[in-house]
Amino acid sequence: MNVKHWSIAVSLVAIVAAAAVAQDSKKVPDKKAPDKPAAAVAQPELKLPPGWTAADMQACIAAATPGAMHERLAKDIGVWQGKNTMWMAPGTEPLKSDSTTTVSAIMDGRFVKLEMAGEIPGMGPYNGLAISGYDNVSKKFTSTWIDNHGTGMSIGEGELSKDGKTLSWNYKFNCPLTNKPVVMRQIETITGPETKTLEMYSPDPKTGKEYKMMVIELTKKK
């Protein structure tokens, strides 16, 4: 069994175990129904794979269970209006536009989906899609990003500041000018109860020096 198939198998076992735990927690006495022998209502016993221990199963369940960091992501659920400022290269005139970002929960709160819609001056409509989560195993925020202005996928990892106000991301993507992988930094800062700022920094493909490529001021709709 290769690594990919093993990972899928582990995930399936963890899902089955979590479902069994959830099912047990939902059981309530049925006062109308007559008493039945325990054997008639007992759930089938979950048998562990050869060599597995109860601790192994608990580790899988813990990895699959949403926690405090997933609640942190859920705070973004809603619709945000954005004021965008973008620079195509260092020293160029800023391009300004508006955007709308909709964040929703998926996979029973384990991930959030971010859909951005707007327009880039001179380039037409812009649509982007991100799936973000928190990996209980790596202890890092994770994200993927795709949009209608490219065929590549950006893969990101993020870390939260101790005060919980700043989420710092590193996104890897392939630069179409250099044909090499580069890293874009994104700093997400909470600035108020319903506001936050996204700052994006990327290497200039001509000089290799990092510059601020975009700022988005976001306000959450009530």
C-alpha cells in the first residue's frame, strides 16, 4: 500500500470512529418503547486494523476533530466588502478597485471556503477561490488558492500570533516570468470588531527583491 492509499485508509478509519462516538453521544432513552435486550440495540464493535492500539485510534480521532483554531477561522464567516490597492511592480502607480469576499463553512466546520469577486483595472473581472483550514497534526493553518487569472494553484501555510490578531501566511506558486517557484507573504491583521487588512508581498520577477504588491481593506457586512 503506497503512502497516499495508507493516508486515505487512516482517514476513513478515523471518520468511522468519530461517527461511532457521535452516534453514542446522541442516544437518548426511548420511554415509549419497551425494554429490549442490550444485544438488540448495541452498536457493532469497531475492530482496529492489525497492529493498531486504542491510542492510535484516539490520535486519528483527535486529528479529525475541529478545535479552537477552527473556531478562529469560523469568525470570518460572512460577507466582506474590500477596498483593493495593487501595484504591478515596484514604483508603479497603484491600481484601485472594489471586491466582495464571501466566507462559508464546509466539511462540518473543519474548513472554510473563501470566494472573492471583483475587477482588476485593465484586466477585467477577477474571481478567486480559497479553501482554508487548520491541520491538527502539523499545528499550522493551511490554504489553497486558485483564480481566473492563472492556471496554477498556490499552496499556503500560516501561523497565528500569540495575541490572535495576526495570521501570517507563506504561499508558494510558480512565477510565469521566471518559471521558478516563489513565495508570496500575506499578513492578515484584525483591525477592529468587523474590519481587517490583508497585505501581500511578493518578489519582483525582474529584480528578485520583495515589494508590497497588494493591500485589501476589508469590512464585514452586518
